[in-house]
Amino acid sequence: MRDLYARVRAAQAENEFELILVDDGSRDRSWPVIEELARQDPRVRGLRLSRNFGQHNALLCGIRAAGHELIATLDDDLQNPPEEINRMIAKLEEGFDVVYGVPEREQHGLFRDLASHITKFALQSATGNTIARKVSAFRVFRTRLREAFADYHSPYVSIDILLTWGTERFAALTVKHDPRRVGASTYSLRKLAVLAVTMLTGFSTLPLQLASLIGFVFTFFGILALLFVVGRYLWEGGSVPGFAFLASLIAIFSGAQLFALGIIGEYLARMHLRIMGRPVYSIQSTTKEMEK
């Protein structure tokens, strides 16, 4: 945390800035360090969430608290060098609203990279934007874009999808990607798969369209099977023999029905949680409280 602050301060020495540090329910000593930095430098603000809400929820909290015209988001593991922010801002000034920092070479394992590509494919399917294949947690965008999702209160958050609600002017810039300095990534293969499902079912109707397509395909398949049975009876004078044939048809159609019901269930679950009023995040304390 201290290294992040020192490098941001050095990189933005000639610019006015604020550094908003969001403690997403950490179990280490991150919050005391944030409090110490806030006492030393009034440009540092800390927001402590009451529990772990997830990366995108924590980012949304920080985005809504920002007070300058531009916002840069990055993790505190220093894989994304703060020194690259100025290059991304320069790219932004070419007429874009959002600029992603795309790593030259990601410092992840095989399965982590595979899961990341799957998640980006899901994001592209949800947004219909080809830039989705180049998204990263390292981004710079104009603060005014948050007006497009100011009333968003669902507990399922994807910052990248929310940004598409406010603009279509996206760009990507190749930046350095350093090895992780501290800690380990909490994004497992399972979590990334869950994130991909959340993107598809939370921000897109593509799964429902897929369920409709499956229903159409298997209805057509059932009609063909019926024609085969009737045709065999009329041609050979007998029915299709064997239990295996009927069992296979029942298993196929039952599986298709359960798959479609599962997709509908995902949408109903998200509607249920939103109706319950489950919070996007909850702030336990802020460093501003120290000034009172």
C-alpha cells in the first residue's frame, strides 16, 4: 500500500489528484496503513467496507466518491504500473471516454489466463462491443460517465458493462505488466466462471435466447423422431423396438428442459435479490471521520 502511494505521488507530481483507497473487507493491516497515509497526505481518502463485497462493487464505491474529472482504477498489487497512467490520459485526450491498459504479457498461469479469456468473451457477448476482449482492471475514464449508472443498485456489478451505458468511445493501450509484488490473486478459475455467468445473466438476454433456441431445436428433433416412428409403422407395419430408444429421447428432452429452467432460475434469483434490496456495498468507516 505504501509503495502504491509513493509511486502514484511521484507519477502525478505535476498534476492535481486524489487517491481513494477502498478496503474491501481485508483481514490484514490494510486499514491502519490507509489511515496513516490519510493523516500524512490530505489527498489520500480511505473507504472501509463492512465486509467483502467483491472487486467491482468496491470499485463502484470508489468511483462514486471520486471528485475529479478523470478516474483511474488499478489494483494495489502494482502489477499495473502507476507510471503508465499519464500515457493512458494522453490517449484519452485523443477523443475517447475510456482507455484500457492492456498488458504486454500477462503474468498469470495457464488456467487463470484461460478463465480470463472466457470472462472477456462473456463480456463481449453481453455488451456487443469488440473492445471487451481487451478490458482490464487498469482503466482511465471520464467521471461524467458515472451519471449513466447513478441509479444502479443491483448487488451484481460489472464496471466495464456499466461504462458501456455511458459511451461507445473506447480505446486500448499496451502497457507494462509487472509481476505481483505482494499477496496472491483471489480470482480462481471458479470465481472467474461465476463472474462470466453473472455478466451474461445479469446484463444480457443472450442466455434466454439460447434457451429459446434449444427449445426450438429439440422441438424440431422431436418432430423428426415422431415422423420416423410413424413412417416406420406405415412402411414396415411395426413400431420402433427397444427401451433404449425411448430412454434416450426422454433423457435428451429432460436435459434440455432442465437446462432452460436453470437459465430462467438464474434470472429469477437476480430479480429476487434486487427486490430484497441487498446493498451494492456498505461503508463501515472513512478516513474523513478522523478529521471530525
